[in-house]
Amino acid sequence: MTIHKFTIADAAFVRSPGQDGDVLTGNLLDQRHGGPVTIGFGRYGPDQILEETMAVHDTMVILEGKITVSDGHKSVTAGPGAIIAMQKGDRVIIRSHENGAVTAYVTYPHWQQPEA
């Protein structure tokens, strides 16, 4: 078994694929490492909106700020220390608030192919 430790300083943030807003992701562990999940950090600028149909199961831990996730039936808002789970196929709207947000995430399976 290989043990990994990551901090937000280890993440190389890039714009979330297919998005033009201030939503950045930084994968730290993914298929390149041989495991079944992707782990990383996310950064949301203030008042960002991301509309997405989930391609994977995604669990976010809110580290800073607040995130609201709506699915057309229910809306939840979470702050530091809370977890939001979204399932593959869910159509969601993810919204950051006035101070933006920082999250940690785990997806199953991997949500993005590594760059060549």
C-alpha cells in the first residue's frame, strides 16, 4: 500500500474543463497513480455558477467559504467542515457565495483524462 499526503499548496490549479468562469480544479491523485478515485482541491471565485450533469460520483468537503448545490428538487448550502455528495447522472447547479470557496473532492471513477 502506498500512502500519500497532500496539501492545497501541492495542487496545480487549472480552469474546470468546459467552463469559462472562475472555477479551478487541481487533481492530486488520479488514474496516473493506479487507484480507482480522483482526489484534489477546487477553488471557486466569488458568486460563480457551475451547471453540470455529473459524469461521476463526486464528494466535496467544504474547506473555506460556502457552496450551494441545487438539483431542481432540493437545495443544500454547506460551509467549512460540511460534505456535499452528488451522484453520477445528477443534474446540478453549484454556486459559490460572495467570498468564494475552497473544497477538497473525491470522485469515482476518474472525471478527467490526464494530459498527454
